[in-house]
Amino acid sequence: MKKTHIPAAAALALLGALAATGARADGHYAPGITGIQAASAPPPGVYYLGYLIDYNIDNFRAPGGSGKLPGNNSGAVTGLANRFVWITDQKLLGADYGMEAIVPVMHTSLTINAAGISDSRSDVGDIFLGPLILSWHGPQWDAVAGAGMWLDNASASYPASAGKGFKSTMLTGGGTYYFDSAKTITASALMRYEFNTRKDTGFRPGQQLSLEWGLGKSFGLVTAGLVGYSQWQTTNDTGPGATTDRAARHAVGVEVMYAVPSAKVTLQGAVYKEVSATAGSAAQTKGTLVRFTVIKAF
């Protein structure tokens, strides 16, 4: 693991909430990556998914509640999560078996006068390796399950560093339902659960549950609908600076998808507004997320 050199003046544990994919709460996973048909895996093949994300922080929630940090504070994260998926022709438990890897690259800038922090950095983030994807497909439904690990390969030495400074095991499960036989109206929910390990400092973030959902209607090659996400810390933090407070956040938004069958490409664009955020042991962010996705089948 990388050793973290954050001064005691930042003991708000801000960086546990701000330092990795999407400046999110204490796990690695940044919600808002998927929305409409989130739990529908593609048929056997090799795929590249590029998630371009811009997250602007409206304000910071002080540790232990929903009150704002004092002073003039700001921050933003721009990142490209490169996801590589291989769905094989093999079957396991009646499902298509696959695997994946995610390599995020991001630029983070933070100005937090309340903690004396001003930092801006670009780097490769912690990598995710998922050796297990299981996907099932019914006449009017899809289901998916998966498991993998977030590594701690990235630096976590500075406030705007791309790494978290700890590993996480992540389990995934969800489903999509099609309300008509033509599959033009859909509802989908995808859950991810993270078990976090301990940092070198002795601090261990609590476990985290992320839920992403989407309601969509297709109009030929175009699909549009409502999307949203919620994220909850489900167990207490432990170690130096830990409290019994638990973080949470909720967001709603809209998404549009456009398919280009001739190029085997799907384009997606979404905007999310976080409507509430509560901090745990660490300060929490509340902001706006804009996401553009390119999906390419090979």
C-alpha cells in the first residue's frame, strides 16, 4: 500500500471522501456510471466502455452530519474510466460467463480553505479487476452478478491524489425488466457492495452500498429516461479519527442513449444532481455529475 502523508490539519478525514474515482464517499466505486438498462450485460464478445465524467462539487458537508464546511471551498474531478469487458461463450450456473478490468485516469482539483488544502493533480487511479461476471437473459428480463477487487496501486500521498490508499472487494448484482415484448420500456436497478481494507494509518472505512437505477423508453435508435443513484455507508469506520456517523448521498437525473448499429457503437449522456448528502467520519461532497459514455463492440 501507498503511505499517506496528509497533515493532521486535515483530520476532517476529507481525503477519504475525496481522493478517488469521482470524489465519492469512503469506497472506490463512484455511482452515476450506469443508468438505463444498468443491469443488462451484452451478449458474448469483447467490449470497450469509456466513461468520461465531470463532477463539480457544490459544497462540502462537515463530518458527522449535513451541515456545510465553513469558508469558500470548491473542487472538481474530471476522469475517464476505461472499462474492458469480455463475455465468453462459456456457461456457469446457466449464465454467460465473463470478466472485466477498469483503469481510471483522472484530474482532481481541491480548494478547501476550512482545512488549509489547495491541490491539483492528474494520475492513473486504482485499478479494478473483475474475474467474475455472470449474466442471464430471459424473454423480458436480464440479470447480472459479479465480483472483483479494487487495487491500491495509485498514489494516495496528497489531497488530490488519485488513489484511496486501501483495497476493496466489490460484489455486484441487479436486474432489468422489460414491460413489453418489444423491450421498449425498461426498469433497471444495479447494486454494488464494497468491503474496504485498512489504510496504513490504521483507519478502515466502513462498508458501502451503491444503488443505481434507470427508467427508460426507446424510440427507435434513441432511448431516454430518468436515472438516479443512492449510496450508503452500512458499517462504522474504525481506527484513528473514526466515529459512529455514517455517510450517505442521493441523486436524480436524466439520460439519453443513441445506438449506431453500423459501427457497433452506443453513445450515452447523463446529468445527475445530488439532492442530499450526509457525512460520516469524513467530510462529504455534494455536487453535480455529467457523464458521457462510449460503448464499442469488437
